[in-house]
Amino acid sequence: MVPAVSAGKETSVTQLHLAVALDGAGWHPAAWRTPQARPRDLLTAGYWSGLLAEAERGLLDFATIDDSLTIQSADPFAPDERTDQVRGRLDAVGIAARVAPVTEYIGVVPVVTTTHTEPFHTAKNIATLDYVSTGRAGVQIRTGGFGGEAALFGRRELPDLNLRLLNTPEIQQFVAERFDEAADYVEVVRRLWDSWQDDAEIRDVTTGRFIDRDRLHRINFEGRWFSVRGPSITPRPPQGQPLVTALGHATVPYRLAARQADVLFVTPLDTAGAIRIRDEVLREVAAAGRDGQLKIFADLLVHLDTDKARPDKARPDKAATSDHVSDARILAGSVTTIADHIEELHQLGYDGVRLRPGVLPDDLTAITGLLVPELQRRGLFRTRYTSSTLRGHLGLDRPTSRYQPV
Amino acid sequence: MSKPRKQIILGHYLGGVNHSTVWSDPDAGSQIDFATFRHAAQAAERGKFDFFFLAEGLALRERQGEIFDQDVIGRPDAITVLTALAAVTEHLGLIATVNATFNEPYELARQLATLDHLSGGRAGWNIVTSSDAFTGGNFRRGGFLDRADRYTRAEEFLAAARQLWDSWADDDIVADKESGQFLRRPDAGSFAFSGRQFDISGRFTVPRSPQGQPVILQAGVSSEGREFAAGGGPDAIFSPYHTLAEAQAFYRDIRQRSGVPGRPKVLPGASFVLGDTEADAIERHREITYAQISGRGAQVLLETVWNRDLSAFDPDGPLPDVDPDTEAPPFIQGRARIHQNAPETVAQWREIAEANKYTLRELAIHVFGRTEFVGTPTQVADRLDAFVQSDGSDGFIIGSHLTPAGIDEFVDRVVPLLQERGSLRTEYEGTTLRDNLGLPALTGQVTPARV
């Protein structure tokens, strides 16, 4: 078959991928006070359905839904006592499941914490999300262990952590162990997703067998933190392997992602950082023997100027802005400026960009209504969905179960 | 008659994963696709049911160390699929069975409160516990729970979850853009719970949900179970009794222990087979039962009690002439053990088989294949209604042998008759599951004292 000439841009191998990270009223701490914000609706289905529908209008690959087991805090190591910022949130897997039936194409990727939860539950929850979204599920793995998280479960003693201690060998060891545990966790989840072969269900009336038990597999994982026998109670999900993503800021998480993830979110603050991080991640990917199998996305926290007459319309006031710190680069500017940055990252070899809207819904509607058309005009971004699964959007095949005999 | 007519509570139980689901029927659909769950839930809502109900099993059943291959298996996570169903239903309660042994209060309370928010107040939790190390093989903490601690765990788990759900007051979120105040108090969500099973503290992330607390269901007929049910326990309880006299005695007992008028609701499970005539229904019932319990299936069902291999015994012959093995490790794993005392159960079954001249398969059908309501739609409606009006229960959790469309004919043919009698709503009156069940709202939660 000869591809249509007009499809040239769309079938380009260097297609840019775009995701959006959704959290509360947006990533600016005072976002909830902006005119269009709906701070009283943050816990409603309508709020989240609206955001996902908007992201889907922009043809985005997927939306991540942020989460943490601990309550939001300006202090990363402990709950704070502030009353002037958004506090309280829903379970992200729940949000993703609720919006899945009312969207059609966009991938839904909730954050799941690995430190205190059960890999068996997570495997079936994300597999179920893949069923209810008919193949659009992913998960963003987050290691925990900080900020009083252990006391919420009361099952394990973890060291108290603060910024002063962060560089001590004990804490470095602790952090490394949390990532080792996360690596085991992802391994278990992935094995469980494969534990039913695609052809396990046979419904063979003659022999009275619903399944062929030889096509179901124990995973028999034994590790330092947990042992899991398997198989899963949930049949293999539509995508086979839902998308596994992680956010990383240092070598240890890069290594985890290089070995286990499909997508890694990184936070370069400038061009030099973008090059340095790209090279380091690619070395880790090569060391893991997974060349070309990890998509690298740069995270950008964006405030888009949409109204030249009132450039600060969507921006929270100055006082609140002093709190506006982020692990990711904060970009405020015109659609052209932000598109330039994205194009530069893409030229540096980044597979995609995950945008964290500073203010919701304003920055999201600016992304879908203005930034996406600009990127399309530059031939960087799709003009329609060409796949119905999340793996498909990213050009990833549906893998065969590791247990399928060859 | 001074007694007002009771409104029948109806739940739809989508089974899918057990011997009673007939997968060989040409109309049998997927047990896992979302379309299946959507069909069944929307049918239940069309029939003005109170709620939709899902069971749970955390390990695939095994027989003699091998995965059992005869029954439908493969199910989704209940809370996740119910949260998705909230998008395609409007009034239907959404009740998940979730194990208190292999979950932690903090995490589960978050998931259920999230379901309550995202469904606009329609969440429910059927609390179960298990103590088997077999299921524990899939979890970090293994099979750590002694059988004797099951009710302690359930009770403490529920108390901890309720403290978490109450940790935010109704009015803790101010969200005043002008003043910049989001929270009314700096420690919203603070909690601390200490008991034999749990010692937890911190701040809960999910603000007060529309129902305040999800509706709680519980099964259990032991005396600890009954005490738990009647105390601060559940809003509804499963009754295992289907004969009117036994059911009435259970109903009276639960209500007396409770002392709270109208709570907990008492709900037995029930299945049905309809026919245009009674004879049709009986014949159809016979066919369905034989499809549910094959000769091979009958052997396996009896193996749950005999605890040994019965495959050599002819299903169409007499009961096995060997004794149950009470010493060996479980022959069948991952199935709720209904019959605790095997020798006693076998002795009873031998009597039943002898009196009725039952074969092995017929005995299995008699014991495991019961369908409570068989008849014309009018007969079934009459019996359901009479059972409730005479205080055998407050309603039923209705299942079908056919996934997912088996419930359709109940909705189309029996529901209108119940509505004609004034025993079932014709429109939903409220918006929450508590509203559906006639349970009082838990509003007016005020800011608790600082922990």
C-alpha cells in the first residue's frame, strides 16, 4: 500500500507526543483563586470529565492524574498547616476510571504509590482501568516513604526525613531501597498482566473447560519486600501491558525507568540540562539493553499568555507567586515562545513533552485551543487520532505475554 | 391492616465467576468486558433497583493444586469497575465487596470515599474477611490473620475507616477566592486510630463525601457476626435464609439486637427462573440447573466437603461411600467454606440422598443448585412481595445464571408487577444510595475536636 502523500507529516517517525499532567486546580499554588477556577468542584466527576474532554479535544496522547497518599503540603517531608492552598484530593485511579467511559481516545494515567500498597491490587486495578477504557490505561509509578506516609499504614518503620538529612549515606541508602522496591513492584505488576495468556479463555463445551489452565501462569515472584504467587484474578488487559511511566530527577529513578518503564518524565531546566539528562538517560537505557524502548518526556510547567491586552489575566497575584516553586521548568509566555521551547526539546531528541498547566482550566484550554494548533502548523503534532489505544498513540506494539510459548 | 406496605429493596448481583453462571449458553457474554457491566447496571437502573453489587475473589480457585478450569473465572477490580459505572448510571447504588484482611483502612477508605464523591453519593462496601494463607500468597503480608481474629479485624477496620470518613467536616472546604482561605482549619483530615489490628495516624486526603460514609453491608450469621451486624456495624446484612420461618426468626433476631428502627436492612441473595406457565418455568429451571452443575461439577462441589478426590465416583451413582478427609490440607482452595463440620454435613447429605433416592449429581443440585423463585412472573412477584411484607427480609439481591442479560427479563416482566402492587418505586426519590435504601443521611458533621 502506498501511503498518501498528505499523510507525510502524520506518519513522520519523529512525531512529537504531548501529555498533560492534571492536579487539583493547576500547578500554581494560587491557581484556585483565578476567575475561571472551580475550587469547590475539585472532588466532582463533572470537573474531571470536563478537563479530560478538553484534553481529548486537543488530541493529546494522555493525561496523568497526580496523587499522593499524604495530604498536599508546601513542605515535601511533612504535612503543613496552611489553609490558603488546595488541600484534599481523590484517589487518582478512581478519577481515571470515572472519566474513561466518557472519553474515547485519550490515555488515562493515574499516579500510584508503590511503597505501601500491594502490587497484586495495583496490577488488577490498572488492568481493570484498561478494560473500562478499552485499552487506554497507564500508570505513573511513584515511590513513597516520606512525610508521615508510613504512619498512615502503621505497618513499617521508616526513617524521618528532612532536607538537611537528604544527603546523608543512610538516607541515600533508604532512597535507593525504595527504588529497588519499586523495581520489584513493577516487575510483579508486569508479570501479573502477562499471567493470563491472551488465549487462556477457551469456553470448550466438549470438555467442559472454560479456560485452558496451562495458559494461566503463576508468577512465583520472591523478593526482599514481598512474594507474590499469581496468577492475577483479572484476564490479560486489552493492551496486554498498560503503559508504565515514572517521573525522575536523578540517576536512581532514571535507572528504574530505563529497566522497567515505557515513559520517563524528566525535568530539564535549560538546554544544557536537557542535553545532559537526555545523555544520562540514554546511557542507562543502553546499559539496560532496552535501546529505543523508553520514551523520554520533558515536563514543563506552563502559563500561556492568551490575551495580549491583559497578559496576567490567568496568573495568580504576585504574593502567591512567591510560593510558586517547582521541580520542573516554569515557562510563562506566548504560544509562540512555548512552542519554540517544545520544538527545541523535540530537536534534542525528546519524544514528547508533558505540560503541567499552571492554572485550570485556562492553561489547559490555551494548550488545546492555541498551542496544539501552533504545533500542528509546524508539522510536529498529529491532526487526528490514528489509534484507539494508548500504546498505539505512542507507536508501541501490543506485546505478547512473556509466558506465551514460542 | 394497619401495617404500611414495605418497599422492596432490590440489588442486582452480577456474579459471573462461579458454577451458577452458565457460560456454555449461546447468549452468555463476556465476564470481563466493560460492556457487560454497563449492560447489567443499566438494566438494573431501568428496573429502579436500589443498587448493583459485585463480589470479590483474590486468588483463582484451585483443585488439588491446579487452577480449576470448569467455571467462569477472571474478574475486574470491583471498586474500579463500579467507579466507571458511575459514569453510565445516575441513581443506582454501587456496592463493592472488598476484603478487610488483604487491604489497609487508609487505602480502602480513600478508594471508597473517592467512589462516593465521583458517583454523587452512591457508594457501598460489603465488608468481608478471610484468613486463608492460600489467598495470602498473593500479598505482601501473607496469610497473617488467625481465624479467631476475623471479626476483630472487620470491626476495627470498619471503625478505623469510619474515623477516616469523619475526619473532614462537611464544611471544611471554604474555597473563598476573595479572602484566599481554602481550608477552614489547618488540621482538616487529622486522625489517630489505635487498636489490636491497626495503629495509624496522620491526615486523610479525601474530604467529606456526599453520603458522609458509604453504605456498609456485611454477611455473617455466627453470633459474633450478628453482634457485629447489630452493633455500630453495617447498614445492611445478608441473610442466608430462604424459607420464611427461618428468615423471619433471623430478621427478628437482628432487629432486636439492633434496637435501631429499620436498620440494618436484611437482604438474602435470590435467583429466579421465569416461564409463561409454571410448568414451563419448572422445565426451564431443570435445564438451567443441569447446565450449572455438570457431572464433573457435581463431583467438585462435593469435594469441597469431602476434601478428597471424588473423580472416580459416578455422578449418576450413589454418594461416595468414603468418609471426608478432615486431616488433609484443603483439596479445593480459594472457595468460601460454607460447611464447617464435614462429617456432620456428609451425614446429613446421606440422609437427604437416601430419603429422595438422589444420585451424587442430584444431591449436588439439591444442595448447591437452589433457585429460590421459579414460576410465572406473577407467581415470582407474589412470592417476593409476600416474603418481604411478612418480614422474611427487606428485599433481595437478585442474580441470574446468564451474564449479562439474564436480569433483563426480571426487569421487563417482574418489576412492573411489583410496581403495580405498590411495593417498588416507579421513580427514584433521592440521589444517594442512602436515599434509595431509606437510611437517614449522615449530614451535619461538625468539625471534630483537634486530635
